[in-house]
Amino acid sequence: MSGAARYLPPAGRAPLAVALDAPDGATALRWAAAVAPSAAVLKIGLELFYRAGPGIVADLREAGLLDDLDLFLDLKLHDIPATVAGGMRSVATLLPRFVTVHASGGAAMIRAAIEAAPDVEVAVVTVLTSLDAAALAAVGLAGPPDDAVRRLAVLAVEAGARTLVCSPREVRMVRSELGGNVTLITPGVRPVGAEAADQARIATPGEALEAGADLVVVGRPITRAPDLGMAARAVADSISAGRGPDPG
């Protein structure tokens, strides 16, 4: 979907992706049922996909939990172009809306992913939200994170990508650099009062959207809440109201 328009959530839903970072399929199904009324997207990451396999997608569909929601496979593919292309062809059979690949795999890899799955929005990850300047320097990327994000975002778009993943701290810069035809997905989103945990570059949902994000990803602040449904609804309502939820 290299020419896809910017993401719009299903009618009447806030642009919220809930990360189902569950330890097993049964827990993921329970979480998905709780948050489905408030989310636009259900995101499956490495922990769940490695534990439950592709069958978790079939289980979500059988339960009707993807009838009105989009599927986001956050698998962060990163390998030689031929291998990533093969992986994309495999996961495309699960009918996801989004699948992530790492920008650091290079332009040829990104192009291979897009060409292998033309009906999937290949979401290119720029710099992980857990990394700060010190962590980037330790792996040989000197300079502030926004410089690395800018370079990788431009590389991805020049390779044909139209969906990028960046922290909310870089959204405004990326939007200014690349204009309005690119979908920007922001993990590292935390409601007001939530702990940062292992995220280094974060913002509230309202801040991310005001800066130009199209879809915000929230995980632990929802899935670790005593009432997941209530927590998801509070975040969705705050997005619709254009501000982060009140503390407490």
C-alpha cells in the first residue's frame, strides 16, 4: 500500500491501538474483548506472536474481535531483503492492516517488504522509543534521536513507505519534513500520571495527536489497569476530547 492515504480509524472510534502484550492467547483474547469497544486497532507484538503463533489471529477473528477493528502485527522484521519479503508474504495471509519493519534494514529491504505485500501497510520503525541519545551513541548513532529519526524517515519514504513509526517527541518534526501524505504511528504514549516504565521518549495521547500523529499506541497503562475496559475508554475519550485523561 505504498500509495495509501493517511490512516482513518473505523467510524466513530478514536485513533487508538491497544498493544496486546499478553503472555498467552487466552489472556490476549480476554484483554481484546475488554478493550474492543474503545479501540480502533488491536496490536500483536513479538511476545504474543511467538507464544501463540498465527493462530491467535484466527482466534480473534473467530471471536468477532476483528470485525470492526484493524489488525496491527508489530513484528519489526529486519533481515536481508529476500528473507523479509518472504516473511511479509507469510504474514500477509493473516490480513493485517499494518506490519512493522525496521528502517535500519535499509532501503532495499523496505522496498522488498512493500512489493511482497502490496495490500498491507508496511509501517517502518525509525528509532525505538526506549532509546535515548546515550543508547544511540552506544550502538554507533551519534547525535540526538531526532536526527536519526529524520534520516531514517526520509530513507523509508524514498524507498516507497507511506507509514512510519516514531516516538511522539519526533512527530512534529517528521510531519514538517515529510508533509501530510504519510501516516504516523506513535508508540511511547502514556496517559497523564502513568509511569514511563522502559520508554524514554514519551508524551500523552493528546500531545501526540496535536503534534501530528494519526494513530497512538497504548499498552501497559491499559492492560495493567484493574479494569481494562474502563482504562481503554478513558484513553479513547481523552483522545476524542483532544487532551490526556486526568490523573487518577
